[in-house]
Amino acid sequence: MAALKRGPDRLADQSGSVGDKDEEYAIDAVHLTKKIGQRVAFDDLSFQVQYGEVFGFLGPNGAGKTTTVRTLGTLLAPTSGNAQVVGVDLNSHNSVEIRSKISIMPESPGLYNRLSVEENLECFADLYMLKDTKEKISNSLEAVNLTSRKNDLCGTLSKGLRQRVGLARALLNDPKLLFLDEPTSGLDPVAALEVHELIIKLKERGVTIFLTTHRLDEAEKLCDRVAILNTTLKMVGRTKDLEKEMFTKSLTVKTLNEIDSPSGIFDSVDGVTSWEKGSDGSFSLNVTSIESVAPNIARALVEAGCDVVFIGEAHHSLEDVYLEIVGTDGGGIK
């Protein structure tokens, strides 16, 4: 079985006070909490987002992901705690300055259906009071590959194209930090892949991206680091590091024929700490060392008359990490 190695406050390299290093991080949150009435939306969040990275924010429905985005984006005031966003203290006095340096793309981009793509961007550029509007719109359309569709009415576009228009709108002010809240929700695989490619291009341009998503394969593909949230922050780190920390070393063993006495074989090999049989007939063995135990397991199986099909190190995914954490915690707030 997987050995869970975490504590309720396990946040490696996430300590520090706001403002001690000028604009070192795109986001530097310390003990950030938001309550809505008597309900806790998120509690005691402390983490940093580095410039130039794609930072994944994962958690079940009601975990506080969108509320965190709205708080960091100055749409909601935190109840307690501190944060810097793009080097600016998060408070009501600095809201305009922060908003000028960031953009938020919500799950539903909120476009005007009776206006064309270009007219929508012109409208929002005017609201932002941007200069060089035509150039900024042209650059945004080019960034999301929509130049040829600029005269199409938004109401005639597919959801995938509407998401791209929403992304173009978010790029109008050339943000240093871009919040993407479930950008591929409801998209078909082809449209989702197009959004993924756009995110990769933006990262290559140096845009810092804060990505909330339910799609674990998406996070694993796009994110440099991920945070797992369920009202409180459970873990922050690189996917591979989290996998190594969460799970013990283990081997997967498959044989062609049924093993008559698996306990007699596996329990006799030094370094096997536990084992279990899977639903497909394979065995998962927790071991102290892959290199030293695997050859001994192979020899023991052959001596027992078993035809070995496969022996190899078991690899875990971000989904395994997520389910190990969130599955034990249950759902978030509703």
C-alpha cells in the first residue's frame, strides 16, 4: 500500500514574510484566509509563485480555488493574512495598480454575442483605458491565432473559439501574471489541446500563469509546480517530487501462470516490506530498494516455477497523489 508522508502543515520552502524581498515572486501569500459569512472559503494559505512558471492550483469543487483567484485578483478582500501580487501589497489601496499588471480569465469569458471578436476586444480595451489599442488588439489576436476570425460575431463561435477570445482579452494589457480559471472546462479534446498549446506559448513568452483545473492530466502536462487545496493547502511542489514523497518504492510483478503461494515467495525475500494482489492478477510489492530486491524476486519466482512476464518499478501519477490527499479528506465546502 502507498505510504502517505505528509503532515497537516507540510509546506516545504513556503515560509517567509511578505515584502522581505522586493518582487521576488509573482505571488507571495502568507497565512491568507477568506471567510464568507460563517463559511471558510480558504484558510491559512502560505505559498509563493515564481515568475515565469505555470503554477497549478488543484482541488475538488468547493475547495476554494476560484475564491483564491478572486482574492488575489483584488475582486474580494481577504479576511486575514497578507500577500504580495506582482510585487504590490494586496490591499484595497493598491487594487488598481495590481489590476493593471495582471489579468483574470474566468471559466466563462463573458463576451458580447452580438459584437464581433474585434469589437469585443475594442470594448474591453476602452474599459481598461489602454493606449495603442489597435496594436494591442492585433497582438492579442495573433497570440491566440484568431486574426482571421476577428470579424466573426462571438455568438457564432464554438466554445473553444470563445475561450480563445477570452484569452485574447486577458492579454490586452500585456499582464505579468495571468490567472486562468478552468480554461478548458467543457471543451472537446481538440479544443483543449489548442488551449494547452497557447498556454505553452505564453509561458515561452515569459508570462507567469496561475492555472486552476480539475483535469489532472492537464496539470501534469503544463505545470512546473502544483498546489493541492481543500480549503487548506495540503501540498505544494513539483509533480515528481510529490510522487516520491507520497509513495514508497514499489515493484509491479506479473506472471503468466497463477502463483500458488505468493506469501511463501514474497515474504521470503529480504527487502519486501508488504505486498498485495491487484484486481488484474498482478502484485504490488513495497520494497526498501528497487535495485537490490527486483533481481531476488525474479529468481524466487523462477525457482517456484512461475513464468515471469514483467517486473518493474511502479510509477505514480499526479492523479494518484491527488486522490491520496483529497480522497482521504473528502470534498470541499459547498
